[in-house]
Amino acid sequence: MLSQYEEILPRYLITLAQGWTEIANDSLKKGIERFSSLDGTNRHLGSYNCAVAFAIAGDFQNALLYLEELEDQNLKFDELQLQALVQIYSNNNLNNKAITLLESRNKDQNSGTFNKVVLDLKNGNRLKFNAFRTPADALANVFYLMGSTSANAKKNPRSSGFYIQLAELLSSDKDYYNMRLGEIFRDMRTFNYSIEKFNKVRDESIFYSRAQLGVADTLVRSGRSNLAQEILEQLIEDGFNEFVIFDALADIFRVKEDYERAIYYYDMALKNITEDAKHTKWSTFFVRGIAYDQFGNWERAKVDLRNALELSSNHPEVLNYFGYSLIERNESLEKALKMIENAVSQRPESGYIIDSLAWGLFRLGHYKEAILPMERAVQLEPHDPIVNDHLGDILWMIGRKREATFQWQRALFFGPTAENEKEIKKKLKFGITDSYNSD
């Protein structure tokens, strides 16, 4: 079949498939020759497959020689490829080198996938080489590579899924590919297919917790957060203590407005990573700050929001939330306005951030200056009840009371919260007066 498509398929795919076919037909030498013929940007791919071929044959010394060619090349490996590297190092009595590689990966990914492997290595155990058991397993990973690194992988997930399904078909250990297919189907919003693939990952697999996280995420995306909560709680009960599990569960409780439990699980998430890793977690500090704010602990919220700003180099979403929250409390208004102006400069087309700018000007009493940005905010977010409500307030304060009444009525039409609805109806009855401000 490959010979029919030599003019269409990439050379590296043809060469690697031919090499693994030679090895499957008991000619390791010819397979290595095929892999070694790759040059240019594909030379490292050839070296990696040579290392795997020798490892499958039990010749770990020759496998290591080819891996040494890959060191210091800043190459990216998928989890199966990384597993193979680590197992080859371990079989050459290089457990420390394997640990360094995995810990570096875990630091970047905050993943617990290889936690047990790291523990085995630290205990001095020699790992069994089982990342790839047969030439068919190795060829499966070649097809996976074709699907996962294709230029169209994100633009054309069906094409990517096709190659990964070929990998799943060929491989004797299908857990990794089922997990990846679950992620692809989830992103395509074919949720039932996604869950089906995730659930095929065996509970003894190192990819089990990631697959169950995928199920939970798919359930959240499809509006079934209660079921997602049950899965995450079960993972914790089963002894999985990964950052991403606690973080995902906290997000569910925050959306449910159960802020106390959200804060508890954000705390647990941050306790399960190193101090160095916390420097990459600005978003968790941010959302925990939101949870503290909504829970009524503004002082703790400010600590988290400041941390998020320090870690995220003035992220516009954090600047906007922090600045807007200060404005709502009539606290540090000038400082808050500068935060929001910074956010607007980064996101000039965000209606919500421009709304915050206008609202800051309103709180400072600059009503005429506030009208233009607030009208712009309504243009960008025409169906948001809060933005329309804010425009009504500004119109009222510059004397355009009939237009203000229209905006408040419009805000009611777009479904405000019960509390906001009550406030808007007060303004429709009294306007912005002393009687409105008193309960």
C-alpha cells in the first residue's frame, strides 16, 4: 500500500514504515539501515527509532548510543516516547538521568502520570522495557506522530483522529491512543464518543487518571457537572493527589457558587505541587481570589489577586477583575482605574474591560468622560445586563433620564441576577436618588 502512495505520503513515514516492516520480518540490520537513511530535520526521528528497535531486541547498550545523539537537541516527545527513553536509561543503570528527565516533564505539565515510575526509579528498581513490545507497537507510534504533528492537527481534527485510530488499531497496548482519541473527540464536541474512548483506558494504566480527568472535563462541557464531580471525588478517594484533579474539582464548586468547598480544593491543589511549580499557577491564584471575594473574604481575595498579577505579568483579565472589584468597594479608585486602563490597552476590543473603565470613571464622578467608553462597551456586549445597567446609570447622571430608563428596561430584558434585577427596578421607580440608595 505504501508503494502506491510514495508520491503523496511524507518520506519519513514511508521510511519508518519500511524499516519496521523489515524488523517485523526478522531483519533488524535492514531496519536500522532504513532508519539511519533519514537526514536533515528527520535525522533525529531516525535515531530515536533505532534506539527503540535495539531496545525491543533487548540490546540496551546500542539503544543508549542512539539516544545520546538526541541529547541537548530540545526535542519534544509524547508520553509513550518519553516512557521508552526512561526505560532505556534505567536498563543502562542511569536511573538518576531518567528521574531528571521525568521530573522536568512533570514540572512543566503538572502531571502525575509518571509519579509511580519516578518512585520506582528512586527506589533503585530497573524498569521493564514495555513502552513498545513489538514492531507493530513502534509503527503505531509512527502513525500517531503523523496525526499529532500534522500541520492540520488543530484545523482538521478528523485527519488527526484518522492516523491516531490507525495507531490504536496496530498497537497491542491501546490505552494511550484511546486517551488521545478521547481528547480529540471531546474537542470536536462528539461527547459520547469521547467518553467511550476515555473509559477504554484500563485502571492499571499510567494514563488512567488523565483519561478520567478527560471524562470529567467532557461531562462539564456537556452540562453534566454533577457526574464530573463524582468522578473527580472518586479519583481522590482512590489515592490520586494530582494538582489538576483538585483544581478541576474546585472549578466545579466555584461555578456552583459553593465557594467554601472551591477554596478548600484550590488549597489542596496548590499543596500538591512544589514551590517552583506555583510560579506557573497564576490562574489558580486568580480563581481562588475570585472565590474568596464571592465568599466574602476580600482581604484574602486581595492577596491572591496580587499574587496572580505578580505571576502573570499584568494579565488583563486579572487587572480587570481586581480593578473593577476595588471600584465596586470605592477603594483605591485611582489605582484601580490605572489597572483597568492597562487592561484596556491590552484588550481594546473587550466590552467587559471597557465597561470596567467607564464604571471607574463613573465612580470617580467623571460622568461625561464615562459616557463614550460605556457606549462602546454596549456596542461590544449589547446583550449583557450589567453593561446596559451601567450605561443607564451614567446617562441618568448626565441628565439624559429618558434614555437611562430605556437602558435599565433593556437590562431587565437580558436576564440579570435576582439581586441586580431588584436594584434595577428600584432605579426605574426612584431613579438614582437618596430614596434609591436607602433600603
